[in-house]
Amino acid sequence: MLSTLYAVLFYIATILLIVGTGMKVLKYARTPAPLKIPVSPAPRTRAGVVQRMGREVTMFESLFKSNRWIWIFAILFHYGMLLVLLRHLRYFTQPVWWWVELIQPFGVYAGFVMVLGLLGLLARRIVVNRIRYISNPSDYLMLLLLIGIGVTGLSMKFLMPVDILMVKQFFLGLMRFQINELPMQPGVLIHLGLVAILMIIFPISKLMHAPGLFFAPSRTQVDNAREFRHMSAWASQLEDLPESIPTEEGK
Amino acid sequence: MARLEIDENGTEKYVVRDPFHIPDMECGAMADTNSFKAAPDHNEDLGFPGELLENWQEVAIAKMGELAKKNRAFQVYLDTCVKCGACTDKCHFFLGTGDPKNMPVARQDLLRSVYRRYYTFAGKYFPWLVGARDLTKEVLDEWYTYYHQCSQCRRCSVACPYGIDTAEISMAAREILDSVGVGQKYCNEIIAKLKKTGNNLGLNPKALRATLEDLEEDLEDETGIPVKLPLDVKGADILLITPSADFFAEPHIDGLLGYAKVFHAAGVSWTISSYASEAANFGMFIGSYENMREVSWRIRQAAKDLGVKRIVFGECGHAWRVGYSFLNTLAGPFDFLDQSYPIPQHIMEFTSDAIDAGILKIDKSRNDEFIMTYHDSCNVARGSAMGRKEGGQFDLPRKVIKAVVNNFHDMERDTIRENTFCCGGGGGLLTDDLMDLRIKGAKPRMTALQQVTADHGVTHMAAICAICKTQFSKVMPKYGYEMDNIMSVHQLVANAVILDGQETEQDDAPETVAAGE
């Protein structure tokens, strides 16, 4: 019964995540940028922009320059989470891909690293006056949700082991539209419940910073306004202005 | 200036505060600092309602939605902020005032909170959770206050991991305010004036001609050579678009004389236009694409009317952002100009090329009374570029300065180039009603200047922005400097350049700067 409920929950969460995020991304992509506003110094070529964005995405370059503490915690969290997510691929692949097998031991430590990073971010949000001032309840809850996911995940590894083969059967089943039994243990149920919540709120929350990053004109535009005329659709529809100086004006 | 202190051992040392010092937060510290609102006439001249509309709330919310559809930056920036806090200590107005609403993210949130309430799922159904709030008259007033305490300098955008640019939010907020009939006097009055006379000052062609003739006399008295400042000369090669402050304010005017000398030495024909006698484009400050386009368009008309081949911009920060980044979009295509030069070109690019070509005779020692530093103006630094290489907007002015002065020291790295601190008067804030804000906002820049004064004995600071120059001449006296300690870069050029046939007092032969120096 509960397994069916979780199956339905994950189908809904997956649809909302993909469709919701997809719609937002489409909206960003379709919204015109009327002017060239790269924050300079900016690359003069498309290849340069790809490099700039590559550094932003993989190294959080701007954050590194602007705030070292936030950068440290953000890097710990994001890279920890990346490894953890890759490690979780073993629940969705049969046979498990060789490199997923290879990173299994690292993935466990990455779980600790991820939670450590999140705790650092939470501590800053509470301790630093300026950041506390700009925080809303959702900002704390988002961190607590991620910490909850991390801690329940780790607890299944170290405190109350779960029958992970059953979990794997459950997800492999979902991928083939069959509903298999989940182990009825609180750790796994809470963990999966929180993950489903995260997937559902992704497109309607600040987690959209992940895809949004690729649509910020200040970083993604090429600095070539003098060489190429940049026009948006709505701006080119504007009424023409006179080419010559009106006679009553000027000299 | 830095305080001279003597410690217990009798050693003298200058004590300078830290330009990055983060003040304690003081809620509401600047809540009562407001610039005057525009008169109905001026709002209407710009195509906005004269006074606050009866259904302002409805109109403002609709306008917000419209802007989100028309401007990707606005849409994406409203969605992607994670409140990480990296920007919170980057704004000179926060560092200078301690008012938390002057932290970039908090400034954005004044509008983001309303956007969330009306345009997002979470804000519609769980406003308390995401800090969403209704658009009330208090909120509108708060927008007016704090979006006119942003100089749109983009320093926060450099710090943001997602490139969120508060300037875009601030421009959008001002556009929304204008669209419901709440305009700012300083900006709207000036744009209205420009539309009538061609410049921000309201200087008519006759007065402009008289001013330029006076300056020609001054130049001839100084050099013994008839250096011209041509006006409305059809068929000239170059149309100079320069801020109207260059015609009357100090030290701007000395910069104008510098351009004239460089053009003269280079032997090019050039002209100023009385129809487009203004580089500044306050349409950018109020976020109005239409007004910005209309102001820009005058340059196209003047260029066509005069039949020039090239357009060169004088020293003006935001004008160069509009010129470099927007002009081609707003008033292009410029297929009728000579395509072998960048369109438009900055006077710094022109002078730099002239130096490289070795056509300027320069006597650096004529600037020996100054120990210089250079203030990167925000719009030049973060909103434009110069030359062919990335970062040319930092390197070209320094190259030109070093070519004409012997003593130059940069301020601390994190206060210059792309991290430069705003002068505190940009973005439509250069009005006396905001003097308190301007003095406080200049603090980080002034502190960095005090550091190089203490360390290297720097006496003067050069800039290439009319707003920066005016702002500094007003606020520098509050920080222990004289009002003429701010200089135009082309003022330094004017001092050092020796024209062919010019009588010089000194006997030592002028050195010619070799290419590439």
C-alpha cells in the first residue's frame, strides 16, 4: 500500500520536475534580451563565453573572488552532492556501470562533505547579521530539507542499514512501470519522501538558480556590440524615428 | 586625508581606514533620504502620466509582468537569487550608510517580494514562506527611496555567482515608478530639457557657439596656435559627442581642450553638433528603452546631417556604456559611416592610437606637480570596453596617463578595474537633494584614495566620466582634499602635449613618445 503511494509520488514528482523546469527554461530562452549587457571585462567571442561560464559552473569563479567562506561551503556542498548523486546511479542501472562502481567508496564520504557544507551555509545564515537579514523562512527550510536528505541517507549507511536491494528493485521497477515493494523502514521512507518534496518544489523555488545561471545576459552575452547589431524582436517593431533633423530644431 | 599619528616610540605613521570596512547595520538609516519628485510636465514630456494614477497598483503590477516578458535579465534575476549573501558587503552605499536596504540583495528584494506575490506559485499561496508582500503605497514609496539610492554601478553583479545585476532591477523599478506617474525630478527634467535643446544643460546653439569661441581664444592665448573647436561643420570627418558638462564645468572643460589639442595634432577635421550636443543619456538611468532610443537617435541624425565619417565619444561614463554597448542597437545600423574605425570610438582609443603612431609631442614634466592615480568609472569599467583586447577599458586610460605623467600609482586592486567603487553620484543621483547620500556613498572610494595618498603621496585623481568629476569636486573637500584634486585624463594630455609651432617656456626639448609605450 505504502509502496504504491511512494510509486505514485515519484511519478508525480518526476513529471513536475521535468515539465516544470522545462517550462521555466523555455520561458527564459524565449524572453528576449533587448540590450547587450555583459558585465565587462567580458569575452569578445562565443568560445570565450563558453570558457567564462565553464569556470563559473565548475569553480564558482565569481563567488571565489567575492566571498571565500560562502565559496568553501558551497563547493563542499555542491561537489559532495554531485558525487552522491552519481553514486546513486547504482539504484537505476543493472548492471551497474563500471565508473559508478568505482566511485562508490568516495560517494559515502561525499555524503559527509555535502552535509558539512550545508551546515556551514546554515551557520552563516544564522550567525552573519547581513545574511540573516536577507533570509526568508524558505531559505532556512531549503537548507534543512537538504540536510534532512543527507542525514537520513547517511543514517541508512551507518546507523540503521536498509535492504538496498529492495530499494533498487523498487526503482528499477518504476522505470519499467511495475510497482515493487519498498522496505518498510522509517529511514528509507523519510529519505525518499524528502527527495520527492525537493523534486516537486525545484521548478517553483530558488533551486532554479541551476538552470537560470545559463540565461543571465550579464554573463552569457558576447561583448561585441560594436561589431554586430543586437536586436530583440519587440524592439525592431518600434515605430521608425525620422532620419533627418526636424527643421524647427537644430540650427 | 589620512590622519598622521605618532605612536609611543615617536614613529610617525598615517592611519587610514579600510575601504572595505563593513559597518554595523542600522535599519532605516537612509529611509528619509529622498530626491525630489518630478513635476507633472516633465513626466509627460517623457511619455509618462503626470501624477500618481488612481489605479496605480494595477498598472504597476501589469508593468512588472510586461517587463518580465520583455527583458530576460529582469525575469531571470528575479528567479535565481539564492540569498547567499556574497553581494551584501559590495555596495558603496551600504558600506557608506549601514542601511541594510542598501545591500544589493535587499534592494532587489524590495521588488522581488512584490513580484513573488503576484507572479509566482509560492508567493501567491504561501507569501509568508518566501517573503512575498502586497504592493501598497508604503512599498511604492520605499521603492522610490531605495531605487534612487542605487547608482547602477554593477559592482554587486561582479560578485554574484549568477551574475544578477541590481542595475537591471533598479532600472526596471524606476520604469515602473515612471509608468504610474512617480518620476524623479533630476532625471526626468534633464531628459525633457535634452529633447528640447539637444543637451542636458539647455544650452542653445548660439550660447554653445559663444562658449566654444571663448575656449578657442583661451587655447590661442596659451599656445599661440589657432586650435579650433568647430561647431556644426558639414563634411567634417569626426563628430565629437561629449557630455555638455565639458562646455562649462571644471575640470571637464580642460578635458575638452585636451581632445581639441589631440585632434589638432592628429590633423583630423572634426566637429561638435548643436543638435546632438550631449553624450549623456539619462534614459538609461530611468530604464526607459524608448527614451534612451530617442536620445541616442539624435546622434544618428546629427551624423547623417553633417555627413561625418566617424563618431568619437568624449569622457563620459554612462554615455560610453550607451555608446559602446547600446548605440548600434538603438540607433544603428551605422552603415553610412567609415567601417574601418570602430563605431563609435572613445576619445581614449583615438588618443592611444595617436600616441602609438608617435604623432603627439609630449613633455611629461609639465605634469610633474601632480602625483596621479586613476579612478575607473563604473559604467566604463563594467558596462563597456575599449580597444581590441579584453580589459582595454582599464588599460587604455592608464596607458594614456602614463604617457603624459611621470608619477602614477594605482589604488588597491579590489577598488579599481572591474571591482572599482562608484563615485557615489552615478545613475541619476547627482543632485543636491541627495548630497548626504553622495558624501556617504563616496566613502569607500575616498578611503582607497587616502591609502595611496598615505603610501605614495598621491595628490590628484583622474577620471573619464563627467558625473564622477562633478561628484568628486563636490565631495572631495569632505575627505580632506581640494575640489580641483579631481582631473580629466585629457586635461593631463592637454598639459603635456606640445603642438607644432607652439612657443614653450621651457628650453628642454620635448620627448616624443615612442610607439607601444
